[in-house]
Amino acid sequence: MQLENTYANYVDDEGAAQIQALEKELGMRVMAYATPSVPGDLSAEQLKSVEELEIKLCVRLVAYKKH
């Protein structure tokens, strides 16, 4: 798998290789991302909007507070 460095510039080639080795070991995809300091505190209505888009796009979304 070729990592797109534009989006994963916090993982160097060695780190990418380690992630790929873990993927092979687990037989699953592993997603790496830099964790922002504060997750978003969503209202019930906001959470519903996120969940609806997740279903529509078949993805998992995570909301974080802006820095």
C-alpha cells in the first residue's frame, strides 16, 4: 500500500513500514492519525448529523475542536 504523505506527514517511511507489518500480522487495515488534543463535544442534534453522514458515506467520522 502506498501512503499518501500529504495526509500522513506525521508518519515517516519506517513508521509506515511498521504499520504495514502490523496490518499483515493482524490481517486487517490499521489507520494512523495524529490525535488532536480535544475531541468535540457534540449535541444530540450534531451527533445525529454525523451519524447520518457516516451511514450515507459508509465511513466513521470523528469530530474535534478547532485549534
